[in-house]
Amino acid sequence: MCLFSYAEDPDPDEQAPAGLLFVPVRTEAAGPVLRVFCTPLGERTAVGFSRRDLLTATLGAGQPAIPLAEAALRALTEPLGIDRLVVDPVLTVRAVSTRPVYAAELADAPVRAL
């Protein structure tokens, strides 16, 4: 038996629509292409930011983005088998490269604080 009434509490798993999002893209000859990211466990995910300054703080000032409604972003990623959407992530890492990295390059690389 539960001692507390949760009738008025919203379900924490039911999230409100995100609204208009700034979505990171790559610029290609045919136009902007949606960037897809991965979670730490390797699951592909769409990413959107509620404000342009949050996108800039996370991905840098040079990151192009387009405004999309949450529903439009989900519609674009659904055919790709991506059903996860992360809004306003705060941590990112550079993409893994298949090119070998040499010690001299690492010595010259800037160090980022997390």
C-alpha cells in the first residue's frame, strides 16, 4: 500500500515537447546535412539545443545549425532508425578518426578542461 498520493504529479518519463531546436548540421554541396551523434554506449542519437548560445558553448562558434521543430527532427531521424533525442547536451568529444595520430601531434594539441 502506498502512503502518498501521486495523482497530481506528472509522470517524469513524459516530457513536454521541446519546441524549436537549433540542430547541428554539416554543410554539403547539396545543402545542410543533419549531424547524428552517439551516446557513451554507442547508441545513435539526434541532438538539438534550445538556444543558439548553448549550441555554441558545446560545439563551438563555427558549428552551423538550422532551426527545426522537435517533431520535424524526429521525422527526419525516424527512417534512420534513430528514436533518441538529446536536448541541450553539455559534454561532447571529438569524433574518432581512423587516421593514425602521432606523438608530435598530441604534444601540439590544445588541452580542454571538462
